[in-house]
Amino acid sequence: METKVKINVIKRNGEEVTFDLSKIENAIFAANREVDPLYQLSDYQVHAIADNLSRQIETMTHAINVEDIQDMVETGIMEMRGYEVAQKYVRYRYKRELARKSNTTDNGILALIEHLNEEVNQENSNKNPVINSTQRDYMAGEVSKDLTKRMLLPEDIVNAHEAGIIHFHDSDYFAQKEHNCDLVNLEDMLQNGTVISETLIEKPHSFFTACNVTTQIVAQVASNQYGGQSFTLSHIAPFVDVSRKKLRKQVIEERTECGESLEDEIIDKITEKRLRLEVKSGIQTIQYQLITLMTCNGQAPFVTMFMYLDEVPEGQTRDDLALIIEEVLNQRIAGVKNEKGIWITPAFPKLIYVLDEDNIRPDTKYWYLTQLAAKCTAKRMVPDYISAKVMRDMKNGDVYPCMGCRSFPTSEDNVRNADGSRKYYGRFNQGVVTINLVDAACSSNGDMNKFWEILDERLELCHKALRCRHERLLGTLSDVAPILWQHGALARLKKGEKIDKLLYDGYSTISLGYAGLCEMCVRMTGKPHTAPEGKEFALAVMQKLNDKCAEWKAAEHISYSVYGTPMESTTYKFAKCLQKRFGIIPGVTDKNYITNSYHVHVTEKIDAFSKLKFESEFQKLSPGGAISYVEVPNLQDNLDAVIAVMQFIYDNILYAELNTKSDYCEACGYDGEIKIVTDDAGKLVWECPNCGNRDQDRLSVARRTCGYIGTQFWNQGRTQEIKDRVLHL
């Protein structure tokens, strides 16, 4: 029987294939033949089961997992009262499952090599799954996940992870003793020297050299961890004056040789002109090297540059930092050329610009930089913004960058620099485990008492999983990553010394992530968390997470912290697991994604200022990291609107970004927003609204997905979430 169903099926190895109804019929007929003729289904009944299944699948708007189809087949057989046939079918499934388990890792790796695994192909929106280095990383990841599942994690954690009850992040790196993300102590490495690939790198003698060394440090750090990293431009700012003095000396020597005037005004003017050229070259080196470098995991370094004027003393150094920031923004506005010579938006380095009293109003000294930042955001989606005003209030008077895209080190009085200030650079995050709050709500069936009981159980499961992360790092020798542990990026430990002391007493953090606060509230109160009933409940749950982290921290001296998880592929996984366990619940499990952390649901109509104000309350309860966003149209011709949002951020919320659009179609030259449409197979695809081009290789699309920009496209769950987003401005 030929099927007319136009939909894809996701096989167990992740390969996405066209649905073939005849295979279902053949499996039912095979089971049917194994029972006594008295209990067999008629051919008509088998066809009826298949036709009913076909109609169910036709109504779906997304690719369906083969396990879901088999569940539907079992139900269909039972509805025909073919109990004996259903029994045989279940037994057949079980035998097939046993056979698969013997070589599941082999099949997964082969699917990767042949580019058949659709889930992995779109797992990371900044990795190209076709190239060898990415495949090598994914292959190693498959082995690590297999080892982790079979040997390194307790069975209850593995089962909870696979059921989508919790998410044990980055299991593809867990077999190795690697940590998540960090704040690179670039100042120490540049001022006191470092070692890269067993080669001594002394203190740079120019700004350009400092920039070059910085890129090498970033690449080395990225290859020895699996998360993001951040460094601050203030750490390279002192080298501007090093170059200034060097260039001034050269100018005097040249003019003396030529018998030219040695007036200070002339010498200074020539020196500053040459200095600006060197700053431009240095920043260009950072930008292009970080974009073109490829680390061992198949992507450019996941790196953030922090721009905070008041991080250096007022005077020449601050003015030099302003000069660097100006150059960074100008170069990012220009973008980078792709292989076709077209100017596009790069994903990295991510930029964070700090809003403070000296740049937030038109009458302030560095207002011109804020105007430039607004222009850059409108054109290239960065920088993101940190409010120094709000951060000082929330972080014990300090202002500092996050590690990677959002993970903040905690303010610890006992972790200090030599000058007595709290230490932030050189600190890191041990890893993340995320609780699926929607599952806890659905498991309680809306019963409040039951919910709190389940939440307690799930949090202890997360605690156990986080302890596994911590204990995996215990005993790690500094020799495994000298750039990190011995040569200044994170510490200056001796060879053979264990990193254990850095895992306690606040030097590093470990993160309890959470997802689906909005859907949790809908299931428990009938209202989203933007409604008064939902908000009260949501805040109570958030406080519970913080209380648990405080309890664990006090008992173990490990810096547990609540973290607004940046879900990418996990949002789809959680949604599919929820649908499988609880069916379709309107407003709760009826999407192919669940909401990131505390965010207002992407479909909810709310203005930008109300959204930021509302979410600021939840950022306070996510001290381990969180970022809010507002979805906006193309604002390149309305910079006043961008600045209005930036000024509102300064007064109201710690960390936020504007999600603008930055797309291009190579087929026709269209540079507006590339749209998401549904193809004939029911799959969401990207299409140029001008010429209809759907070839991803000829579309340049950049979107915020988890706090950073993705440029390699996304899985179906995340794509639907992007499609469903409403504008806030």
C-alpha cells in the first residue's frame, strides 16, 4: 500500500528519513502471523490500523520519532482487540531493542560520518557538522556519552536524563576531566608572561603584540575546556601607552635623522596617527583570528569581549580603553566577508558593553561610544548590555563580566586579589545540571502538595548529578591543561599539583539550571508567570532553588548557584519527552520547545519595557547567570529606539540584549529578514521571501538562540521557537 503521508521520521540513530507506512503494515502482519489463527486480525483490520495511524501523523507539523510511531501502532492494535497480536508486536520491539543496544555507539558514529544524524547536524548552531574536525569531536563525544552512560554515572541519573526529567549537560565531554566556562585572567598572563605549547611568551612590548598573544591564549583555552570564555579589553588597554611611547621614540629618531622639527605638538600628532593605525591592526587581528581560528572541537572559540570603561583608572588609560572600544565597535559594524565576498554578521567574539554614569546620557564623556554601540546592535546584534548600576546593587558593589554567555561567578569575600579586591578573573564553572520544571508540574498532576514533594526529590537528584560533576574534576592534575592551571589563565599551580583547592570555597561555581518556569505555572495555576497567580508561585519556586543551593553550599563548601539555562537542542528534547510522558496539554506541552529559564513565553504579547522590568525580578533569583532579551524589528533607521531600550536596561535590569535580524540571501541579494516556512514534508525550513531560495548554503541567517548568536541553523524545536517569537517593540 503506497502512502501519501508527507512527513519525516527520526530514526534511533538520529537519521531523518521519509515516512513509509508499508513498513508499519509489514511489522503488524509479521506479528499477526505468529498468533493462533483464531486470534489473528483480518487484512481489513491491519489496513484500518495503518490508515488511522496515517491520519494521525498527517496532522503533525514536525518530524516524529520512530518510538512514538511504534507506541501508536501498539495502541491501534489494542483498539482492534488484537491483544495477542499486540503482545507479539511488543516482544518483537523488545528483541530489536536488545540487538540495537549491542552496537548503538557504532551506529551513532557511522550516522555522524555519513551526515545522516539530523539531530546532531543541528545540535550546535555554530558548528558545521560536515567538516572533519567537527566530526572528530562528535565521534569522541559519542564515545564519551557511551562511557558516561554505562560506567561513569549512576543509573538513576542516566534514566532521569534520558526521560527528560533532568539534563546532564555536556556528557560528550564528561569522560575527560574538563570544566565548563571561565573568566580568563588575561592581565596576569600578559603582564607576567605565560607559556603556550611549551614556549615562553614574555610581556608584550606593543599593543599589536598583546592582541596577537591574546588570540593565541583564547585558542589554547578553548581547546582545553568545553564551555565559553570571556576576557576584558581593559587588560590590553595598558599596552596602548606602551606602543605610544615606543612610536613617539621612533618619530623623534626619524625626524632627527631628517632634520625635521621636534616640536611636541607635531611629534604628538604623528604619534597618535600611527597609534590609531596600530590599534586598528591589533583589533583586526583579534577579530579575524578569533573568527578564523578553529579549535579542536570544530568551531571558532566561544569567546566574549567585555567593554567596561571604569575598570581602568580615569585618565590616559581610560581614554585608551575608549579608543579600543571604539575600534571594536566600528569593525563589528562593518562585519566580515564570507567566502563569496559578502559582508555578514559573525557569531564571535560576542561583545558586552557596560552602561554606566559616564556613558548613559548625551552630556556624558563617553556618550559617543554608547551611540556607536546602539548602531552596532541595530546592524550586527551585539553588543549585549550590562547595567553597572543594577550590577553593583546585586553583586556587592562590583561590576564584572560573565563566563561565556551568561554564567556569573559569585561574589566571594574570601576570594581576593593581592590588592584586596574581590577576585573574578581566573575563576571558572565546574558544569551544569538542569531540572525540567515542567515535568515536575505535570508529574504532580496539578496537585500543589505533590508538586513540592516531587520538586524536593528532583532537586536532590540534581544535587547528586552535580556532585558527580564535581567529583569527576577532583584529583585532576594541573598537567592536563597547563595553559589553564599552570600558566595563568585560571591559576599558577605547580606541575603535578592537583586542582582540588580551586573546586571549593567559591573559587569556582557549579550550576543548578532550570527550564520551563512559564509552562510550569500554566500547569499548576492555569496562568503563566506574568499573571499575579503564576508570578507568586514562580517566585516561590525560584526561592526554593536558591534555598537548596545555599543549603548544599553551607554543608559542602562548594559554590552551588542557580542558573538560567541557555537551552539549544535541550529545549526540543525536553518538549518531546514531555509529550511522550503526558500527551498534549494546551499551553504546557503543545509546542516543540519549552521556555528558557524564567523568560516570558515567546508567543506572549508584551512590550519591551514591561518584559525587561518583569524579568528583572527573576534575574535577581538567578545569581549564577541569566540574560533577558527583547525581540525587535530592523532598527537601523531608528537608533533612538535602541538607545531608549539601552537606557531602560541601565535603570532596571542587570544583563539584557536586543534580538535584531541580520540576514542575507546570496541567490538574489535580499538583505531583509529570512522567513521560516513549512515544506511539503511538514518540516520547518528557511526561505528567502524575495526569491524563494531555501538552500541553506546560500542563506546567511543569524539569530539569538541562547544568549549568543547562532549561524549554522537549528533543530526543529528551536526553529519553531524562533518562528513563534513576537516582537516586543
